[in-house]
Amino acid sequence: MAEKETKKLSFAIPKESYKHLLIGFGIVIAGYLLMMGGGADNPENFSQEIFSFRRITLAPVTVIAGFAYIMWAIMRKPKKEE
């Protein structure tokens, strides 16, 4: 009779990557929070606050950085156990 090889089953994403995934999601949420606001109280008045540096530049860069961090957390190789 042939002996069956025992294979160690593992998840697609290693355990230690979940911490990095949560950090990435936090960065994305922070970027979306930076985009909030800027609306006028009266709909007949136009508010120039929607064109601020925070909403036009900083928030989208933060969101993209968060998604890049999440991709890195998913794709990185786990450390080998000795």
C-alpha cells in the first residue's frame, strides 16, 4: 500500500497579513473621511470649500495609498517558519 503524503492546509492569506489588511482599511476610511464636508448650508449659495486641497488632492491620494497598502498586504510572502 502506498502511503499518502500529508499536506498542510493553509488559507490564501496568511494570519499575520490580517493586521496589515485592517491598517489598509483604516487608511482608506481616513481618506473618505477627508473627502467629507464642503457643502453649503443654503442650496442657493455656492461654496468654494469643495475645491480645497484636502478634498481635491490629499483625500484621493490617501485612498489610493490605502488600496495600495491592502494590495501589498495580500500579495506579500509570509515569513518562513524554521
